[in-house]
Amino acid sequence: MAGRLRKGSVRHSRIGSDQGLRSAVMGYYPADMSDQQKSTVATVLSALQLGVLVVGVAGMFMMIGRRDQQLTEATTDIEKLAGVVNDLAKAQASSAVLDAVHAKELQQIQQRLIEIERKIH
């Protein structure tokens, strides 16, 4: 009787571990349902389960694809940013060198002005 279904009955199977057993309802078939109808219902339910599983796996792959796309875009943006930072560092170094040259030239001009003022006075 454990494996057979009676008309209008619910079949239980035990699923569990050493810690305890749980009952899960495996199927409910009304008393007036034939074996062919039961088979059709089981096939339809199996097809629906397969469909849900396929949709779930496809969704998971889409999510992984989106994350991969985001990582690719972030990597590209970081590479562009690294190029900009490199150019900025070069420009800043060049500007610092030019400032030093200008400061030296201004110091030379100031010394000339001081010498001219000494000659005038």
C-alpha cells in the first residue's frame, strides 16, 4: 500500500535526514480520475516544472551576462581614466618645470633691476 495510490488519496513520501523526517505530498488524484488522465496531469506538471527550470537557468545566465557586461564597461572606463591621469601627471610635471624656469628668469630680471637701481642712485 505504501507505493500504490488509492482513488481519492494523497501519496506521501519521506524525505529527511538523521535529525528528523518530513512528509511531502507527492500528488493528489481525485477518485474519478483515470490512469490516462493521471498520466496526462503528471506530464503537464513535469513540462511546467521543466519550463520554470529553463526560465530560471536562462535568467541566471542573463544576470551573469549583465554583470560581465558591467565589468567590461568598468574595465574600459578605468583604462580611459588611467590614460587621463597619466596625461594630467605629464602636464603637471611640465607645468612645474616651466614654473621653475619662469621663477629663475624672474629672479634674474629682479637682480638686473636691483643693479640698475644701484647705478641710478
